[in-house]
Amino acid sequence: MFCVDPDHPCLPGHFPGQPLVPGVLLLELVAKALRAWRNQRIARVLEAKFVAPLYPGEQAELQLGEKAGRVRFEILRDSQVLARGVIEGAT
């Protein structure tokens, strides 16, 4: 589980008056999870879909898994998928 602090410095510009967590910050969390799981960095983002917003202060869950030799990720709030994609890792 993770939560992006409402005082995070990237939020005021994304979007003023109605901040939401930018996709690039979510991908950074995916990169950190990949490093912790496999001691790899992201070599390529093959697919990334951001299907629902994550707002500052909300709890979300990041799941990583492997399928057909590729690393898949999902970011969920409760059972709702917020983002999903496929990445390749490298050492």
C-alpha cells in the first residue's frame, strides 16, 4: 500500500485546484517496486494505461507479476484499477 502526500511538490501544477497524482510519479513507484522485487531498473515501458485518477492522500496498492516473460503492473484503489501496464527490467 502507498499514499502520495498531499504536500508532494509535483502536485500544485498537476492540476491547480484539483490535484491528482501524475502518471510519471506512479511509474516511479513501479520502478522502485521492481528494484525491490528483482533488483532491476525499468529498461522500457511497453504499455501504460492510466484509467482512473489517484488523488493525493488516497491509499492505493501496487501489484507486480510476471506473465510470458514480461513484468506486468497494476495500481488499484480498493478493487478499482487505476493504472496497468507492461514493463521490461534490466540489471
